[in-house]
Amino acid sequence: MSSNVTIKGIKEGLLVTMGEGNWNDLKEALFRQIEDKAAFFQGARMALDVGPHVIHAAEMGVLRDRLAEKNITLWAVLSTSQVTEHTAQNLGLVIRLVSARPETEAQAEALSRMADTTISSSEERALFVQRTLRSGYKIEFPGHVTVVGDVNAGAEVIAGGSVLIWGKLRGVVHAGAGGDEKAVVCAMELTPTQLRIASKVAIPPKRKGKLLPEMAFIQDGQVVAEEWTAKGK
Amino acid sequence: MTAKVVTISSGKGGVGKTTTTANLAVALASQGQKVTCIDADIGLRNLDVVMGLENRIVYDLVEVVEGRCRVRQAMIRDKRLPELYLIPSAQTRDKNSVSPSDMIALCDELRPEMDWILIDCPAGIERGFRNAIAPADLVLVVTNPEVSSVRDADRIIGLVEAEEKGPAQLIINRLNPALVKRGDMLTAEDVLELLAIELIGVIPEDENVVISTNRGQPVTLDGKNRAAVAFHNIARRLRGEKVPFMNLEEKDGFFDRFARLFRTGGSNA
């Protein structure tokens, strides 16, 4: 009955993998297992691999709260469904497990693995985000990222390629996170907390008044910004 | 009758969640509404003190949830108003003694008897916050016109959206018109531009609030000063009335700016 739910121990806690079948049945099977082995699950940190199941925010929130009532912390949700990944990100959950290797190497590997899934050339992939990113929200993507909305202070965008923001940039952006020095960052108002392109870090000066759209890029080993106009660079 | 559940939240501590909850409850109750406030800040209870009901606590929220008393037994009636009740929090327990589904069940039990259920949310974004917003029909986010509390409000608004409880509405608390005029405080427009949600009220800084809070007599009870009027206006807006924003500056100028804000509503800006 519960054979479609597998549980194994990993470095970060428990990894529960939901197999095929009706989502509600799987969920109940998981909770039955938790009831049966209450002592084993007590205080556990759980990563949940839901495969292709599509889970919306309210549903995932309820699941997290039900687990919390059993004293289990849901900290990661892995899925091949983009909707589910989005939901998990919105709720502040981790969506990829990265084992304890040096961070840059692990990131590079994760980036390449994501890129491999569809098109091999990661530069040609882009993510379109049509909302304001509020404090605490983080987007990580191997290709380019376009945001229609503001990126508020406390929000982060980390992209393998360029980042284009049709709105105000007040948070942190890292373009060319994989080392691409040709990446650029564009925004209608470029007033980030911190701006990173490839391995270069820039902290822009405080400015007042009405700002023009600007584009930041690397020139002679330094991050510079200039007016963002239609003709491009 | 089906009560509307309103959670008052902020992220950052000390911006005036509890004071706002107490005063909105008093304002709604004095407008003839049946109101229950729930203090969800388990382990750090305050709402009872601010409302001046501390010495009447027998049962608390955790005892209700654990089934050790009936909801009615834990509801303290505020004798100054016809239909105002408080369910106090427990001081000796922690946030994990209550779960989001407990809060939903409690509110569902109260809904048929009340017009409004106001929940005073604890600071932070952890379990206590999730408990408080789980039953909410509407989330009010309180912020001060100051950078760090606006930053936290932004985070809270994002979380409320993620939990599909949005869109939240904004209360700007402790606005000091004199400081704003000197350019030393964020204006209501600055805050709204950043947070981009609908504004439901601006409470001016007023020493009467501090005095009355310490006495356990919410400032809205006697209702004469500007803060009290502002709380009454929010209560009326909650009830669906269109109330123009108050003139916080004695002289001209300010009103026009607020009137402009109100027309645009500040949403989706």
C-alpha cells in the first residue's frame, strides 16, 4: 500500500520520494508511515521529492503545517513540475539538494545539470518573471532573467546570463554567476543594494532624484553603468 | 452572522501590532459590532495588558486548543463595551503549543457568533506567524515610516501572497507630520511606493497612545484625539465605508496629497 513512498536518510536529514499514483493517496500513505514510526520521524528535517506532481501554494502550506504538527520540518521540495517548484520557492523552501562540496563547484554543477535538461546552450534560455520580487524572495536560474516588476531590497536574482528588469532594482543581482563576463544588468532605476557581474562586485553610490534607465556591464575589469538606450551597447 | 477574520501582522517587533489590534477592536465594538480579539503571541502575551484585562484571565488560548476548557470560558468580556471579547494567550507556553489547523478550527467555531475576529500576530515569520495567518480572511500589515520596518513589511507581504492570503492592506503607524515636513521621515507616499499595496489607514504619532496603552485603556475608548479618530476611520473602512484620509497637517498641503493617495488606492502601483 505504501510502497510508492520511499524514505531514505541523507546528509541533510530524510529524503522522502513520492512515486506514481494519486497524490492524495500518496500523502495519506506518508502520514500513515509517520504515525507508525513516530519515534523515527520525531524532530526530522524532511526533503520531499514529489516528482511530476503539481502542488499549489495552499496545498503545500497545509502539508508543511501538518508535518510541523508531527514535529517534522519540511525544508525542501524537489519536483520536475515548474508550478510545484515555483510554489516551493514562494514558501521559502529549498528546491535543489546540493551536497557539501565547495560552494562554487557545486553551484556550477547544479547550473550545468539544470541547463542539460532541455537545451545544452544555457545562454539561450531565459526566465520571464511577471511580478514584483519582495524582500526574502530569491530567483536562481542558469540562463537570462527578465523581471517585469520591481526587485525590492532584500530580494535576490542570481542568473547565469544577463538580468533585465522592467522596474526598479533595489535588491541584489548577480548576473553571469557562472563566470560570464559579458553578462549585463539593465533596470529602469538601477539602485541595487549590491550588483555582481561574474566575479566582480559593485556597491553603487546613493543617488537621489529621478533616474534614467541604465545598463551595467564589465569594462576594463570594472563594473560600470551607463544610460540604457534603444541602440544598445 | 459570519465573522471576518482579520490578522494584524508586521514582521518586525515594536511597530504597534498589539496597540493597533486593541484599538481596532475597541473602534469596531463601539460602532456596535461583535468583536473577539485573539492574542496569538504565545509566551509573550501583551494584548490583555494593553486592553486592561490582565487581572481577569482564567483560561487561555492554549487551554482552549487543548480542550481543557470551552471557548466561551476563555473569552473575557470587556465591560466597557457591549460586545467585545478577548481570548488571551498563554504566558508559560510556546508557539508550538498551537497549530495552524487549531487556529482555523477555533475561528470557525467563533465565526457564527461574531462580526469580527481580530488576531494579534507575533513578530517574526515562523510558526507563530503561520498560526496567526492560517485562519485569516484579510491580513493587515502594520509598518512605521522607517526603513527597517518597511523592509520587514515587504517580506511579510510577500509571505502573505505566497500563502495565498493576499492582497494584504497597509497601516502606517506613528507618522510624525513635523518630521516628514522637515524631510527627516519617510512620507506615506514613500512607503506606499515601495510596498505597492492598498493603504487602509495612517495613524499619526500621538503621546496619548503611549499614555493610554500603559493604563490599559485603549486610546480609542474616549475617542477625542487624532490617533483615536484614525483608528475609528480604519474600522469604518473595514466595514466598507469610504472615509477620506485625515488631514494630519494642521495647515494646508497635506490633505491634498492624502486625498490623491486615496483615489489611486496605491494598489498595483
